Amino acid sequence: MPELGRIGEEDRHPARKADARSQVVVIGWLAFCGPGLFNALNGLGNAGSDDADVAALANGCLYCTFALCGYFGSVAFNLLGPTRLLSLGGASYAVYASCVYFSVRAKWLAVLGGVVLGIGAGLFWTAQGSLMMAYATPKSRGRLIAIFWVIFNLGGVCGGLLQFMLNFSEEGASANPFSYFAFVLVMLLGAALAPVLLAEPSSVQREDGSPVLFSQAESPLEELHAAWRSLREPFILRNLLFYLASNWFYTYNFNGFNGHQFNIRTRGLNSAAFWAAQMWASSRFGQVLDSDSPPRQRAQRGMLLVAVSLLLSLGLALQDSRWRPCQGHLGWDKGQSCRWDVSKDFPQSLWPMAIFLLLGASDAIYQNYAYWLMSMAAGGDVRKTVMYSAAYKGVQSLGAGMAWLIDLTEASYFLQGSLCLVLTLGACLPVLGTFHMLEDGKKEDSHA
């Protein structure tokens, strides 16, 4: 198959040159404006509203749509190119925030916002993951993933701090209206900047000087067949459960732990701290993954850190939810909320806030590890990075959608958190069988 520097569109800037690191930084800032602020909004719990069902309904529709569009995002990437996907996907986050705000008057808007963002997020994250992994070299994968993750989560930090300041005088459970529309404006700005700031992939050089080469796009039908066939790829098959569990804990973290324990201004501060913990954890974890050890040894060390972080963070969270005294009763759950305030309830509020930091760090370690594994298995094959990224976001979103829909039932948060811990730890086991594939993607599993 012939090699081109661009899939599905002409190179409009043949003379323009850009280095891989700078382009990952640009992608990080685009994620700051869209997904980063979305995370800040959802980090408040209940998507910033006073009704947990609004967030569960919107996000359930979002992730179920995302599952389909994310999985087949490789088709759109190969036919349209990454710039259009990042721009259209970024705009969909503004639609979601607007719909959630007005869903107080009409809950069907929560469904509409979730479906629109599900489509847009599938496009955005397929392009993001594909480019981030394609631009990395074997010695820079952990570092470039960490750079993206730090900038992306800075959106959650800034958004959470903005929510904290705008809602500082709010004692209730819903966010200030201005905070929604401030987010909408920044989300639209990011979508508009994508075509301006992104260089053509054909003009990007990796740190080792090698060019980024893409395969010629096939017809839409052939691209659909290729996406479907990817489910038989040995590496993807053994990582499916790991992908499914990778966003499962957000429902418990946001609607449960943060949404049912704190008032709105403290939830905003917690949201900022959650994403700041992700920034710190990803930067440190990236150094572990880019060490001088052989790939298999780095994979084993990384998996150990993933498992320990899950046990520590979710274990402490479950203990807190069941046995911690909370304003006249023991523990918290559905129908039995706390309303801890960072100042009025000091220092009692500090311990659950610290646990929320650990939940954020654990999330970053899990996500960074998943991307590093995919990048190492692809070994610079851009076609594979597109396939892996699409499969990851599609299956990940299916799991997240399932978790949000479970939250619409009577299932307690203690049960949801316990399921999350068992699922994420169990999902680590099949991944152990993929470590021999990580010699920069040069080894294939012929026995699967």
C-alpha cells in the first residue's frame, strides 16, 4: 500500500515544518479547551446540576454513542484527516454543556447533549490518540503521553478553580449559570483554533528525525471492514477488558464520592485538585515508563503501580463511604448524602478530599499505562495507532456508558465502587499476556 503523509485530504502547507513535541503540546491545549473543561464540569458531580439523574442520563447516552463512534472513529480519521475531527469534536463539548444547563427545564436535552457529544468525542479522541502515539519514538512515548496528559488536565484544574470561585457563595448543590457559559465559550474557542494551530502530519518530524507516514485511505466500505477486522487483532483482544474498565470509575468518583459528600463550592475545589493530582501522577509515571529498562520490565513495573494505585484509592474510598461518621450518620450513599464544606467542616473535610486526590492519581496512571502499551505495541506503525486508539476509546466508552446507566438504577454507590475495584483489578490479568508484543511492535503473536 502506498505511503502518504496525510489521509483523505491534500497537504495544504507543504513547506511548514513542526516537531512532534510541539504538536503534542497543541493537541494538549485543544483537549484543555474541550475535554478538560468537560472533566471540570463532571468533576463537580451531577455535571454541575442538583439532579444526579441529569448527569447519569446525559453521560449514559454520551458513552453509549461514544462507544460506537469511537470504535469506528478510525474510518473518519482515515477519510477526513485529524484536523476536521479535532475541530468538530471540540465543538460538540459546547453543545453538551449548553444542553445540560437547560435540561432542568427539559430532560430530553440531556439525551440530545449526550448523543451529540458521544459522536464528537469519538472523533476527537480517535484523532488525539492516533497523533499522540504516532508522533512518539520508543524513548519518548511515556514523556509525550505525560505532556499531553498534564496540559489536558490543566483544563480540569482551571475549570475546577473557576467553578470554586464562581460558586464560592453558593451553599446549594447546583452550579452558577455563568460558569456553564464561560465553559461554552472556551470550548468553542478550542474548536476554532484547531485548523489554525495544527500542522499537517506530513510536515511533522519525530525526535529522532524520522517522518510520520500514513497509509493511503481506502474506500469508506473498505475502511469499515478494516475497523471491524481489528477486533481479531491479538493485542486488542487481550486488552478489551482493560479498555472496558478504563473509565468505569468516573461514575463512582464524580456522582458518588464527590457529588454525595460535598457542597458545590467544595466540589469545585475537589475537581481542580483531582485533575492536578492527575498532572502530577502522569508526569512521574511517564518517567517510569521511559526508563532504560527493557520494554517487558517497564510494562511489569507499570502494571504493579496500576494495581497498587487502584487498591489504595478505591479501597480507601469504599471504607470512607461505609464507616466514616458524616454529619449525624455513618457513611454516605444514595439517599444519605453529606454536604462537607472545605472551610466550615475543617479539618473533618480534609480526609475525604485527600482520598479524592488519590482517585485522580490512580486514574492518570491507568490511562497513561493504556496509551503507553498501545504505543509500544504499534511500534511506530501509524495505521496501528489509529486502530488501537479507536478500539480503546470505543470499548472504553462502552464501559463508561454501562457504569452511568447502572447509576440510574437503585444500585448503591458502595456496590458500584466495589464492582469498579473488582473489574479494574481483574482487567489487569489478561494484559500480562501482551508484554512479549512490546518490543516496539516488532513481535507478533502467531499463536492467538
